[in-house]
Amino acid sequence: MIDPHVHLRDWNGKDKETVLHGLLVARKAGFQAVFDMPNTNPAIVNKSLVEERLALASAAIDKIGGGISYHLYLGLTKEDEQIKEMIDCYNLYFPKCIGLKMFAGQSTGNMGIVELSDQEKVFKSLAEYNYKGLLAIHAEKESLLRSGEYIEGQFETHSLARPPQAEVESIKDIIAIAKRTGYQGRLHICHVSTAEGIEILTKEKLSNPLLTFGVTPHHALFTSEDAKCHDRYLKMNPPLRSERDRNAVVQAIMEGKVDWIESDHAPHLLSDKEKGASGIPGFKGMLVLYDYLVKRGVNESQLRKLFGENVCKTFNINIGPITLNKDNKALKKDLSYAYLFDPYRE
């Protein structure tokens, strides 16, 4: 299996998780590869930090004896020179550097490029420099976020603070900007959580073979009502949605509309979660969703696509035959203790 969306922390976030620990847990969970996101502390937005991160991961893999490969998304700012530097790193280090990442709304790490004019500048630079790799997008429209709706400690209210329309409108913006600027690379919308977002992307994919989108286990398994169970700490960006949206995510998976499953693994200290930090441990969730889909009749061929083969095809990489962790009851129990809290506990 491949987890194409993880946040392995480390550096100034090493109290939450180190790359070594994350890779060790991921390998134990059955993952053959992980794709790490750049909104670390400090953010991975220059060549020096790219090389430092790749060296850190390489040393960690050597220490645990291999068995997993590490790949890194490179963070974008709105500055043309920085974008060029990241494209050069991508070209130099692919597939270790797997793609570029843009946050169209603020999330953990404050890497948001929130103004439409700045988002357009990014796409124009990518087109000018003839970038043909994949650009991953965190799609939430900043102007539609309502931070005042969140009530501290009531995690279900986070869904009001980051409403469905923020995701939907951001998806529309990004698709329009990509077309308008002549962007020629692949475009991936991360962790889609709304029925309308899925509908827009499914329709757009009919005429754009370079467009993909992923969904997470938590958006397929939980709703905002589940966030009322405080000690599951079910607060993340984008937040949990309605039962209607959850059903739409599941239906899209079942109908083969979703390109792949991504955990959005993002561990925190309990003290940070109590203060409202967004993100949950996600490796166990991938196995829980796998079991859920098996019980709903998804066949092995489709599961292989969802949990790895489509990723390899899209990025044109060879991880080896995708192995599925079929007998994972004991493993899921072990993974319950890998982090300070278990949002997927039974």
C-alpha cells in the first residue's frame, strides 16, 4: 500500500512525531511508500531544507532496515524565484521529490496562498517554467472561512468555521485558474470532503485526464456528529461534514470516481489538541477504511488501485507490486497505541 499524503512533523515539531517514528509505524502498518507534505516547521520551501529532509528520511530508512520508501512534496510560495527553485529541485530529485504543494487556504503551518491574484501568479510561473509534474492543492477558500464559529473544545463546531462552500468554491477557482493560465502539469485536489466538490471534479475529469482527487478515511467514516466525542479529537482541515457528504465520499469510492485514498496523517500532542490543533494520526484509519470497503463489496482489483496502483500510474513510479494488508485485526490493535490518542478506536 501507499499513503500519498502524510505529515511526519520532526524538526521543530519532533515532539509530535519524528520522521523515524512515522516511517517505522507506516512500515508496520503495511505501507510500502509515503508521500510527506511540506508544511513542517520550518516549512520546506527552499533547496537546503529539501536536501536536509531527504537526508533525514534516508538515514531513518537505513536505521529501520528499509522496507519503505520516502517521497516529499515541495512547498510553494507566491514568489517566482522560489517557485523556480522548487521546480529545479523536483527535476533534480524526482521521484524522491514527488511533486509540488500549494495551500489555497490557511491550514497548519501558515503556508496559505489565499488571494486569487497570487494563486494565478503561481500557476503562471508553473506554466512559464513548463512544469509537467503534479501540483497538489489544499482547497479551502480563505474568504469563506468563519473562525468565529468555532467554540473552543467543541470540535463539531469546526465544521461551521470551515463550511463546505469554502472547499467547493476553492475547487472552482483552482480549475478556472489552471485553464486560464495554460497550466500543463497534473493537478490533484487533496482530501475532498463534500458532495458538491466530488460532483464538480468528477465532471471535470471527463475532459481533463491530468486531474485527480483523493479522499481520506476520516471523511468516509465519520461525520461532524462524531466530533462530539471529545477524546477522539476529531478536528482536522478540511473538517468532518454531514452524513450526506460522508455518503457522497463513500459512494464516489464505490463507483470508482476517487483516484486514491490518502490518510492525511497528522499527529499532535494532546495538549495541542486540547488547544484546538487540527490533524489526527491516520495510518490506522487506512486499514479501518480498507476493511470497511471489503465488507461493502469492493473487489481486490479496485482496492489495489485505490491504495497504490493509481498513485504509481499517475506519478509514473515503480514501488513494486501493491500489497494489501488483509489480515489486520491484531495490527489495528497495535496501531491504537502508536500515538497519544486513537481517533479510530472501536
